[in-house]
Amino acid sequence: MPRILMTGACGGIGTSLRKLLPPIYPDLLLSDLKAPADLSSQETFKAADLSDLGQVEALCEGVDGIIHFGGYSVEGSWNDILQANIIGGYNLFEAARRQGVKRIVFASSNHAVGFYPRHRKIDNDVQPRPDGRYGVSKVFGEALGSLYADKHGLKVTCIRIGNFGDKPLDRRRLSIWLKPDDLIQLCRIGLEHPDIHFEVLYGASLNERAWWDNQRAYDLGYRPTGRAEDFREHAFAEQTKLPADPIGDYFQGGAFCSTEFDGDT
Ligand code: 15L
């Protein structure tokens, strides 16, 4: 039975996946800076600060595969992003190498490519166009994954997650929504598929308005079940509550693009 480590256990995605993963991976080790308040006696938890290599190395001992959701998950100050995502990302890959971990699923983000305009459909070969310091840290994480796959033989899958949740929250999210069960499928591909070397996949459900060509994920067996259009009315109703954002509406990354923006469209 493989031992799977999931970092970021207290984050939005980690909180949801903590409940969904145990039937698939019963030997699940959870980690974050502090234990979740509702940690049950059935769960195994070890605290670690990603910016401390020694702590991350201790965490990786005896682990076969990692799902890395830890770190900063939105735009932040340079120092926060530097500690949690740049240094933390390096520590995670390096600790995994030192401890002989075989596979890593890295939670990348749509914000690694957020400055592509919405009228352009992109695949997983496009060059990065990060839309902030957070997006840059995700590009860095993908680059680390590529390096550790090519140089050290780790099997690495980067998932450019759109917007994870039970339903799409607004018009933009109709294009990038990711249902929890579909993320589980992508994680399983990364942790189990025999053909993985280094992959970049899009974390998106069955979204008719998708801006991403996710053929590679489908080739690896991905069969999403979440249909964004089933929630169209809800998403459009929520959209009316948001302030106008012409810059954000032009780019795939939305408000991550319009924040601090003084460029050209
Ligand atoms: C992300 O990468 C964030 O982690 C999440 O909080 C959302 O903002 C999401 O992107 C999004 O683009 O909607």
C-alpha cells in the first residue's frame, strides 16, 4: 500500500481532499503548518514548515508519492510567495529526491498562464504567461518538476488548477471550473499512471466554454464528470454582484491580471 503525503491539508482544496482520498489511499499522511482543528483519530498528521528543508525531509521519510497543495494559494507579497512557494517548492522537490519519493503531483495554477487572452485556446505546450508573483511561483514549481523529472527520475505531474469547488462561482469560472471528484482523477493519474515522466495537465472539468485544450489529460485516461453549464444560471446570477473589470474580463486570469495592472491589452 503506497504511503501518500498531502501537503496543505488545512487549505481549501486540502480540506476537501482529506475527506475524499482515504478510501483510495488509506495510508495518507497529512501535513500543514498546524493540524486541522477537526483532525480525526483516523487521520495521520505531521506538522512541517515548507520553508525549512530539514522539516520537509523528515516529512518525506517513507513516503511513496506526494500531492503538494501546500504553500500560498493566491497573490501575496513577494516575501510570502518567496518563503512558501519558491523556497518551499524547492525544499519539497529536494526533500523528495533525498528520501527516494517516486512521484509528485504539483498543484500548479491557471495563473501560470493567466495573461493569455480569453479568445485564445491554449494547450499544455504554450509558454508561461504568469499574471502575478503567485503565477510566477507556479511557473517556478513547474520548472522544478521538469528538472527533478529529467535529472533525478521523479515522476512529476503538474496540474494547472482552474477553480476548485462544488460549482462554478461566476462567468469566468464556467470556463475553468474543477469539480472535486475530477481533481481526484487527475491526482490518481499522477500517482499511478505508468507513462508519467513530466506532465502539465489542466485542472478543469467538462467545461463547454473551456479556454484550454486538455487532450493530454484525456489521453492519460481522464474522464471528467463535472458539467459547468449545469450551473450556468447560478454563475450568471453571481456575476451580476461583481464590480466591472474590463481588464480582468479580457484575460484568462481575471482579477489576478487587473490587480496592479498598468500595461496594455
Ligand atoms: C487559484 O490559483 C487560486 O488558488 C484560487 O483561490 C482561485 O483564485 C483560482 O486560482 C481562480 O483563478 O479562480
